[in-house]
Amino acid sequence: MLHIGDCLIGAKAPQSGPKAAILSPPIGATHNNKGLSLSGFFDELKRRNVVRVGIAYVLIAWLIAQVAELALDSFEAPGWVIKTVLLLLALGVPVALFFAWAFEITPEGLKKEKDVDRSQSVTHDTGRKLNSVIIGVLILAVGLLLADKFLMQPEVATDTSVAVPVARAAETNSIAVLPFVDMSPNKDQEYFTDGLTENLLHALAQISELKVAGRTSSFAFKGKNTDLRDIGQQLNVGSILEGSVQKAGGKIRITTQLINTEDGYHLWSKTFDRDLEDIFSVQDEIAGAVASALKKSLLGDREWSISTSNFEAYNAYLLGLSYLNKATPGDWDRAIEQFQSALQIDANMALAWAGLSRAYSQKTGYSTNFEAGFAKAREAALKAIELDPNLADGYLALSNVQTSHDWDWDGAQASLNRATELRPSDPDIVVGMAQLKWIRGEEKIATDHIEEALSQDPLNVTLLRSYVSALTRMGRTDESLARAQWMAQTLPEGGAIYYTLSAVYQRRGDLENALAAIENEAFDFLRWEQEAILYDEMGDRKTAQEKLDKLVTTYGDDTSWQIARVYASWGDKDETVAALERGFAVRDPGIVYIKGEDSMTQLLAGDPRYEDLLRRMNLL
């Protein structure tokens, strides 16, 4: 809402005595404004109530703007309407001030100020009335502000517990690694500091006794001046590692500190001054020092390895990682370029091969030509494992291909089990486990995995979307709606958040809000799918068909899963099966979730064509 600025309520009454006599004309005479001194001018402003009129106008205009804003929102008026109202109210300020200066309200009506006999002036009485108006309007304004704060604001916007759907007490042996701050002279090393942070996070995740908060949640506090104790409470961790990186020329300075989130005290701190060539060993040194400070030790002889000794290759890898984590189609292309650059410099860098595999998988899942894209992803993941059999990233990357394209559920389980052995505290691996269980129809186990992962990575968009879907399927739509609304209001755009929110509204039967939510969805193929479903439920099959036609024309068989969902919602068995068969033929990654789709399982239950498809996908 608009806000009231500080303002002066009252002005002094006209002065009396010699000074007033100098400023006032003889009784019965008219006066003019020529020759007023600066102090005389301000006294005249007060006498004519110009200040009071200005204050009263601003307050009344503010109230009008609030009422207009609420009314126009109710009628869903376009944004330019309220902007026009505000502009007109602003233009009225100089007009009000001019009339206050040039005119006076008298018992005989409105007169020019210069024509009013000073002895007959009633400006003093008018001033008292204006004071009453100002006080009254201020009371209304304060009441409106209090009502807005305590009555009109939705609870989900301020309920921090929603941010942590399965909040648990902070464990002593738990840690979050906050993004290190770029202190370089040119402030152009953000990708480097982010990469260093992520590598430290992965190193600490190898400590089986240590619970490490996920990257998504830790990076949610990047650039924010949030109290570390509050961060600890939100992420359910007992300690926080933070630091800064200053990189200049061939030198680097890394300052680190480990902090107890319960009381805010430092547990350990150290500054590392190194040559850039030593960046690989210094990360192990920091991780080891942190583990020592927490009185933990790495399992056996497993140690974090950068898998290269070439700084240029490592730098390109960090750039690729920074693009990969932005999770947009354009950034996935940039990530692929950077990982390939790293491999041109050092073809044996296993981390770069694993990163390349992840980038190919992400890009392919949201684009076309699934066979070629996942083939590249599989080849890169297997190369990473060949070069470094003890690198968890390689097995995690391979499990993505086995799940999304190969439909090799046992193979994916084996890859995730191996990744867990190598990095037992990595929430990304738990996410992979949850996804696999969901696909295989083991919803209870999948939900348990999601809750476990959320306890480590409570701000992860993918996890939150999955949890919202699980709550919705269990009929807990009040909870799922609160979390979906919080996601849309709080988390960065992307991740199909509005698609998820729309689905919750739809499940609750609130089709108007479902339609309003989906209009904000960035991925057009998800938006058209949901619109085709919603318009049909609202009785507008013509518009629904138009949305489906747009989806089919634009993407064809690459959106077979979305097309099948539309037909299933419409109750068309034959078209649903036909779309699923096309999805099977092109290996659409979406159809792996077929067992978890209520509308589809209800429509096709007992249909031999459906059961045959599940059998061919190894899901029966």
C-alpha cells in the first residue's frame, strides 16, 4: 500500500503586537503582496492556511488512493487506471495550494484574497476547522494502516514456518555453507566464489556424521543481511560456515569463519593466503579444518577431489556450474559451452564430465530430440565414473539419465545407492531417491524421502513442489495451498511454481484463482496444458481446444505427456492412450510419472492398453 510521510499538523495562529501591525494593512483597507520579506512571506502562508490546506490535501488524497486501489483490485482493473488516479491526485497539489493562497472562504462565499477586508477575514476560524479535518483524516489513515497490517495481509506471507514445511530442531552436527562474498577489486568473481562455496559444501557432505544444508537453501540467503541465528533457525542447522574471497592477479585470499547459530559465537576462523595454483588443496584444507572444529572426521580415506591441477580448466568448470544452477534453457547452453571448454583444457577432469552430463539432461528434459540429448548425457556421466569411480557427481548424473530416459529403475537405484555411499549427507541424492520412489508408485516412501531432504534443503523449489503435490494428493489442501502461495510470493521465478499453485487451486475447486495463477507461468507448454484443462472444467471447450491446439502445433510429440494429461482430464480414453503411446515412442521424460497421475489412473484403470504400457515401462 501507499504510505504516509511525516507531516506537520498544526500551524501557529496569526501573531499580534508590533510585528503583526507592520505586516497588516490599516483596518478597512485592502492589501497586496508586493514587497513581502522572506519571513513575511512565510507568515502570510500560515495566515492564509496554505500549509494546512497542503497537509489536508495530501492526507485526503492518500486515503482516496487507498480506497481506489482496493476497489480497482476488486474489479481487476488494468494497472494504468490506478496510475492515472495517482497522477490526477498529484497534479491537484499545486492547484490546491494556489487556491489556498489566492482565495479565501468568507461568510459571503469564495472571494479573491486581495478583495477581502483584513478586519473581516475568517482565516483563523478556517484554520481551526482545517486542524480538525487533518486530525480526523490522520485517525482514519492510522486505522487503515493497522487494518492492512493485521487484518488484510494473508497469513502465508508472514508465516515463516511455511518456508520450512517439515521443521525440526537444529542438530548439533549440522551445518550450512553460505555463499562466500566476492571481495575482489572489480567484483567480477562471483562465479568463482559460488563455485568455491559449492565445492566446500560437497566436501562436507562426505562426512557421514555431519548433516549439511542443501545448496538451494543456503544460496537463498545470498546478498541478504540476515542474522545468522535466524538463518540457523530457518535451515535447522547448528553451525554456519561463511567467508569471503579476494582474488587479484595470481593470488587469492580466503577468509572463513564457523559460527554457532544458537548464540552467534565463533567456533573457528582462519585466513588462507595462497597462489591460485593452490586453490585445489586449500579447499580440502578448509573442509578438514571445519570438520576438526566440529570434532568429526572424513570417512575412511575418501577425500574431495577437484580432479584437475589446471586452474584454467577449474575456472571454466566453475563458470559452467554457475550457469547450470540458474536453470534456464539459455543458461544450460552456456553451461555446456563452459564444461566443454574445461574438457578441452583437461580432458580427464571428471567433475566437468559430470557437470556436462547434468547440463545435457536438464536441457533435453525441457526441449526436443530426447534420444540424442540423453545419449550425450549418458556418455558424459559414464566418462566421469570411468575417470573417478569415487566421485558421487558421476553416479548422480547417471541416475538422471537412467530415470528420465532409460527407464532403468534398478540401475537408477544402484547409482543413487553408490552416490549415497560416497556423499551420505547430500540432499540432491535424497531428491533423486524421492523421485525414483514416486515414479515406481511408492508414494509413502517418496514422501518420507522428500521430508528428509526438506529438513536439509527447506528452500529447494523442486522439493517444495513435490511436497505440495504430495499434500494435495493426500487431501491436505489447506497446507498445500499455504505452501504453494508462499512459494509464489517468496521464491525466485522459475521451477513451475505457478503451475503447482494453479493445480492446488484446481483441486480445491477454485477455478478462477487456478486460471489467474497459471497465467503467470513462465513455461508456455505447462501454461497451455493447464489452461486447456481449466477452460474445459469451466464449460468452455472451444477455448480449451484452442489451447490444446496451440500446444500440439508448437511442440508436437515432445509434449505427449502434457497432451495425455489434457485428454485424461477431458475423459477421452482413446486420445489419452494414443498420446501416451506417442510419448513412449519418443521417450518423453514426463510419462515416467504416469502412476502418480490421479486423473489418468482413474480413467484408465482396468484398460488392457494402459496395463500393457506400464509393463513395457517396467512399472508393473
